[in-house]
Amino acid sequence: MHLLAVSCDQRSASVAVRERLHWSAGEIPAALGALCRDSIQEVAMLCTCNRTDVYLSAADPAVAVNRVLQQFSEYSGLAYDELEGLVRVTIGAEESCRHLCRVAAGMESEVLGETQVLNQVKEAYLLATRVGTVGKLLHGLFHQTLRCARRVHAETGLAAAPVSVGSAAVDTAKAVLGPLDGVTVAVLGAGEMAETVVRRLHESGCARLFVINRSPERAAELAARHGGETRPPQELGTVLGQVDVVITSTAARQPVLRPSDIPVGRRLLVMDIAVPRNVDPAVGDLPGVSLRNIDDLEEVALHGRSQRLEALRAAEVIVAEAVADFHAWWIALGVTPAIRTLREHFNAVAEAELERSLQSMGDADPRQRRAMRRLAHAMVHQLLNEPLARLRELAETPHGHDAVRALVEVFGLHWEGATESSEAREGTAHS
């Protein structure tokens, strides 16, 4: 089996493409079920505002990538050939682990070091586990990744503010308008991203803050925590006549803010940080309206990146350690059963020969019997000790699976999953 990742993110595709490849949480189980069949044995999907990643274990990487791209094409309506140029494919145990570790630690995020993505990776793993499309290989990959990301957050300064797209949006508003102490803001949405936005706006001292959401209870809870006010969605037009800034972050699949919603002549900074986008792009053509989307946060993202280069280097060291640990675990999946089976084989041969010898001796003293048994097994241990140590070393080389396969064939070893383990080592050779 091979591990691989197929990724479409902010570096490879625009927000207009990414929003068409954004599965909602309710749609992901069916997508996982459609992918996990035939040569694809395990699959998990990560969808955030900046990326759609699919992680798989498969017998044939080319077949797996083809199936993912076909599903992307069917879901988005984009041509297969167009998608080929918009995705990045990572094949191999080590490189797949490195990629997911960097994603979970916020090292691949538009805002370097954002922390929200770690929880999103965890939720993607838990969802795929509940659906039943995660097995031993992806369990190992995600467990190692989550440990690595937590270490990066705890041991480096990579997660220093701004640590999310939401906080970067507020910083962008400050860069455009200056201090927010005289500014009135409306936030559309009440999810995790909106929570960050509202908190940062409150900390920035904005003059007045409205929270609008289709769930009045959630809107009221969020507003109460951060000194805001709530308004029902049907009063959006009235609110837009009072505010200077609108920040949208809802889970809606269609625009919630259109040109007809904006009062004529109103000067507004509109920031759409949702994927799929919440604001009709035509809003940006209105006189006096400045529209920014998630891809327009690049300036803030680059500033944060330059401030945290030293922390990034420390994070890279932690990722390298995690990848090495995962590689050792991956190798052990193949070599450990072979070593255990070889020891059992030799001990069985020694035990059989010992029994024949003891029978020829007649009524041997029990102490002699025990001594001979200890001697037989000690000889097996001594004979195998150095070759097996060498086998472990060879298994960690690029073609280590050849050594394991030779051992299996020479001694005629068999155990459950032996063929799959041998194929899995071949996947490592391509990483």
C-alpha cells in the first residue's frame, strides 16, 4: 500500500476554484464512501477555507489520484484537465506525513502559524473514523501529525498573533481604516471564525458591533461574550446603513450579501473571509464599496511570516523528527512481523530437534532436559541476533523492502497480511 495526499490550496488555486471544491461536513461522508473502494483502502478529507486535501492509502497511486480528480471534477463542474494543473500530489509515507504535519501546524496556511487548522485536521480525522474509512495506516499518520502540531504550538513561537484568518481580517481592517475606536462593524456569522473576528474587534475597541446570524441564540451568545448587539437577518439592510465595515463568515453555500442589499451611496469596507464566498463579487463594483476576500489577506500573511521565520525554523526541526518517527513506525509494519515469524520458525525447528534428541536419550534427568532446552533457544537467539539487527538497518534504506522480501522467500515465511506488508514497503521506496 502507498500513502498519498491530493491537495488544492491557496497556493495552487484561487478562491473561485476552492469554493467549488469545498465539501460541507454533511457532504463529506458520502464523498469518503465513494472514494474508499477497490484499490483505495483508506481515505480522509480535510476541507478548510484555504484547502481541500484528500489523504489515502492505496495499492496504485495513479488509480487513486485519477479517482480523486474525477470526484473533484464531478462535484465542482471543473474540467478534469483543468484540475490537473490546480492540485498538488504527494506520494509516499514520509512526504505525506511531512505535508500533513505542516498543514496541521499552520505552516502551509496563508496566515503562517494559524491555530484553527489543527482542530480542523482533528475533526477531519474523527469524521473519517466515524464513517469507517480510516484504518491502521491513516490512524498512524493522523496520530503522529496531531502530536507534531501540538509540539510546534507548545515549543515554538509560530502560533503568535495573528493566528487565524479571522484575526488577520481585523488587522487588515485596521490597515485600511486606521484605529477602530470610532468604527461600527457588522459580523455575519457565529461560528469559530466569527468568534475570532468578534473577539479581536472587541479587543481593538470598535465603537459598535453587530452580530447577525440565522441562529438568533448563537448570535446572542457570541455578542454577549464580547459586548456586541444582535440583529435578525431580515434587518440586514438597516444595519448596513449604519456600519462602516462588514465581515462575513457564514457556512452558506450561496451569497448572503448582494448588490441590492447595499444602501445606495454607502461607503463600506466589505471583507468576505468565507469559503464558499458569502458576498457576490459584483458588490465590489458598487461606488464607495471596497470588497476584500480571503485571498486579499496576503499582505498581512507575509508580514506575519517575516516576523516568525525563527519560529518556523524551530517548527521545521520538530516536523523532521515527527517524519523520522513515522518512517520508523512505517518500516516496522513490515519488518516486525517478519522478524517475529522468523524467530518462531527457528524456535520451532530447535524445539522439534530437541524433542527427538531427548527421546533418544530415554529417561533423561529433568534438570538436563531444562538445560538442553535453554541451550537450544540460546543458540537460536545468538544465531539470529546479528542478522536481525542488520535486517532492521536494511529495512530503513530506500530499498529495504527487498531485504524483507528476500527473507520471506528464502525461509518460506507466512503470516497474516504478509503480502500487504511487502507491498507497503514498496510504497516507502517511492516517498
